[in-house]
Amino acid sequence: MKRKVIFNVVLGAFLVVVALIFFLPVFLSIMNSFKSMEEMTKPFYAPPMRLMFDNFCQVVRTTHMANAFFYSTIVVVISMAGIVFLSSMASYVIARRASMYNKVIYFCFVAGLMIPFSVLMIPLMRVIGFLKLGNVYGLILSYFALGMSLPVFLLTSFIKGSVPLELEESAYIDGAGTFRIFASIVMPLLKPILATVVMLGVVWIFNDFLLPSLLLSSRHFTIPLSQYQLAGQYLQFYNLILAGFTIVFIPLCALFLAFQQYFVRGMTDGALKG
């Protein structure tokens, strides 16, 4: 009993230290976002002499934050709606219709997890250029294609291991069709893993810099592109850059806190079962 208590104390202390190591860079970034440009020449860990809330106002004005946030929200919402809708239906068919064709399709989806974007970038840009979709619509369609692999992998495993087949068989006996069973029985049971898929996808799309920089013009830009305006060629306004990071960090942190319990459950069920 005493050995178990000591082990728990040591484990708890270790986890606290690890948490502090991960949290320290975030804390220092937020603290330095309140500094003036002159104070940024001092050590990074030195607290600000005066809180410069004007840094945040200047970031919002300089980067056109409202416009960028609007376009980021549009891209994230439409992209995630399409990814959730398409991947959930594809995963249901793959999980419930065992055939060689579905196995091949499933492994094609999983293979997408192992192919880096740098390999796909040039072919993707050639296709986008051929279809003349170098705009917001092309960006959203690109996220549809690139964002399907992980959701299909997680949802297929979750359906096989956590969605009872007996419920669907009972609904078939009562006269329900495939689409009705999927919409009324399967989809409500997918809430934990869908929360995981949504949170991972939102963080990825919201923070993505490379793909929007390749497809969007100067009139339409997302949050990461707007923050790039704060980096000059010869002068870096680090206090403003960190203030922009703090503004962008808040909604993502709130999203994680809201879906934290579903995220953990969805990741464990989707990864270990099936």
C-alpha cells in the first residue's frame, strides 16, 4: 500500500513537470505579447513593465483580423461539414459491407495518412490550375480530399467496435432502409468519434498556412496568412506576432476544453477497437 502511494506521488509529480514544460512556452508567448517593442530587447522571460493592450488592437487593424476570421470560419465550417458527411458514409459502408473492393478502398484511404503533402503538392496544383479553381472553392475541395484519410480510419474502427450490429438488424426487421438506419441509429452513436474528428480537423484547417498561401489571392486570406503580414523582411515585430498568436489561440483552446471528454473517448475507442 505504501509503495503504491509513493508511486502515485512520483507519477503525479512527473506529470506536473511535463505539463509545466508544455505550458511554459505558451505562458511566455502570452506574457511577451503585452510588451512594447523596446521591452522585446530584454530577456524573453522578463515580465512586462506595463501591459500594452494596444498591441492587440494594432494586430486587429493591421492584419484585417475580422475579414480573415470570416474567411477562415467559412472554410473551416464548409470543409468540416463535407469531411464529416462523406467520411461517415464511406466508413459505414466499409465497416458493414465486407468485400474485396471495400478493403482496397479502405487501404487507399489509410495510405493517404502515410503520403506527405510535399509529394501531393505539385500534382494537386496542376489539377487545381487545370480546373481553374485557384480560389476559396478550390481550397475547400482540396480539404475535402486531403482530410478524408484520418476520419475514415477512425470512424471505420469505431463503427466495427462500438456500434452494435443488433440495433441495425432490428431496424431492418422493422422495415427501415439503409439511409434511415444510418441517419437515425448509427450517426447518433458516432458523436464521440465525430467530436474527435471535428476537433482535429478544425485545428488543422484553421492553422494551415501552406495550402491557403498557394490558392488564395491577397483579397481573400485566412488567419495564418493575415498573421504573416506582421513579419517584415528586415524588422520583426515579435510583440505583435505574439499578440496575434494569443488572439488565435483563444478560440482553439476554448474548442478543446469544450470537447475534451469526447476527444479522449473518441481517440481511444476509434484507435483500439475494431
